Amino acid sequence: MGAQNDPGLVPRERVALSGSWRLQAYVFALEPDHVQLEALKSHCGAQRFAFNWGLALVKANLAQREAERSYGIEEVEVVVRDRRPNQL
């Protein structure tokens, strides 16, 4: 069943890529029930938490490097911080 036969699918413009590849996207209308809506909100909250965690880590790394530069530490001697998400 193609997008032409399904009113829930809205085809977008096709874009020709190099070679024999073609990119095509669809927009889907969502009508979640109450349980599904709560799950979507939960996923969005988790995504935001992960983004904020990564942003805080990048800012901390940049601040640490700036501090080390102000102490006169050479670039090859700076601390490399590597924190995984499970080390919160």
C-alpha cells in the first residue's frame, strides 16, 4: 500500500542523491491514547535528561581545559575526562 492510497501518509518532496539513492520522507499524524501519550512524554523527558547530561559534560571538559591552560599546563598534559552515563 503506497502513500497515494493511505490518507494518513503525506509524502514529502523526493530528493535525488548521488548514484542510485533516493531520499523520501513521510509525515505521520499521531493520535495516541492516554497511555501512549504518557509514554511519549516519558521518552521526551529521558531524551532531554540525556541531552542535558551530555551538555554539562562538554561544558565541564571545556572549563577544565581552560583552567589547565591558565595554570600553564601544556596541551599534551591536559586531563582527558571520560565519564559514561552509568557514572552519574
